Amino acid sequence: MKRKTVAKKVQARRTREERSEETRNKLIQAGARTVGRYGYEGASIARITARAKVALGTFYRHFKSRQEFFDQLLPAMGHTLMSFVQERVDRDVVGSAREEQRLRAYFEFLDEYPWYHRLLNESEVMAPKAHAVYFDLMTSGLVRSFQRSQKRGELRAFRSDELETVAYIVMASRVYLAQQYAKSNGVVQEPPPEVLATYSKFIQRALFD
């Protein structure tokens, strides 16, 4: 009997934890979309909780303040971006073709989350802590990918201590290409085939030849 009681308590606790995490994720998603529409300055807690369809007090059970929430918002969406791209890149594809797949996936992500660049760009001023954590996250992920490429015999022109710089160069090219096609009104356009071809040519010659 006691074992059943303990098991029920554990199950109840896990369920509470799962519900808590689900609510937190709802707030993150709602917050990201609210920032995307109104900017950080206009993203009030009232607007965020209204979009998440939770009570105002629920917000403070997960975050001490609006700024603490902002400090966690972009890194959380960064993890979402990384998972999104990873799911759309073929593990068997290597070299510049792999980087082209990553770029395509990035544009697919922006098509699904067209407000993402506003969330990213305004964070440097409104959530600098989040901005720094985000770029550390993105850079370290790309460096790990390049390290795997080196183990396959690729990127032979670069030392291991140069990979972080390479990662920033590749990230910058993606961001600026996206800014060219992700319009300010939130409509994301598919990059023309010649843009993808030029990107692949650049990546192939700069990194893999």
C-alpha cells in the first residue's frame, strides 16, 4: 500500500513538473511573438500572459521580472532554431551542400517565425545578456559541426583554433542574406536559386577546396 502511495506522489510530482514546463514554454513562445509584434519595449507582461492565456501571477511563478524573462527568451528560441535546422539537414550530406541545406533550413525557420529577426536585433540593446548567451550558443554549435567536418578530412586549411572565427563569418553571411529577404513587414521570401548557388560556391571555395 505504501509503495502505491509513494508511486502516486511521484507521478503527481512529475505531472506538476511537466505542467510547469509546459506553461513556461507557452510563455516563451508567447513572449517571442509579442516581442516580434511590439518590440521589447512594447512587450508588456500583460500582453505576454494574454497571448499565452495564463494569469498574470503565473508569469511571476516562472520569472522574477520582465527583464529576467527577456534574458531567457532569445537563448530559448536559439535552441528552437538549432533543433529546427538539425532536423532538416541530411546527416549523409557533407561539404558545401551541407551548409546550403543549413541556409535553406534557416529561411524555412524564418518563414515559420517571421518575427525572429526583430527578436534578435533588438536584443543587443534591450536584452544584452540574452544576446551574448545566444551568440555563444550559436557559435559553439557551429564550431562543433566544423570539428566533425575536420574529423572527416574537411576544412583542412584551418587550424582548430580558427574555427570560431570561421563560424562567425558563416553566421554573418546567413544573417545578412536573411535580412535581405526577410522583409520588415514580416513576409519572408524564398531566396532566388542564384543566391543559393552563389552561397554554395563561396562556401565551397572558402572552406572546402
